[in-house]
Amino acid sequence: MANKDNKPSKETLEKWSQDPDNWVLGMFYYNKKDKRILPPKRIAQLGWTVNFANPISVLVIVIIIVITLLITKWIR
């Protein structure tokens, strides 16, 4: 179910987000087919989550955590 740009359709993306097999322990999203860095949570109104199958997603989260720790250390 991909369009001409070889991107998944909106329906496919929503199906992936809702599929329990793509959620480890019910809270960590892991889908190698999904290239999004921050896909929506199961309940989209609650925001986004990290796709732990995407190395770029993991890198972004690590960078955010490191920056946050550096800022909090610098403020003290």
C-alpha cells in the first residue's frame, strides 16, 4: 500500500501505529518498515513517540537527553 513515491499511505501509517505487534511491552514503538522518526502514539492526541527501530530516532533522543543534562548542569 505505497503511493508512487514509495511512501506508505496514511492508512498504512495509522495501521502500523495501532498494531500491537509494533509495540514492545505495550509502550515502545518498534517498526523497521516505518521510517518516521517520531510517529504518533497509539492515541494520537497524546503526542508522539520514538520509533526505536529507526537508528536516527534513537540518536535524536540521545542528543536531546545529553543537551538537557548539559543545560541542567550548566544552570547549577
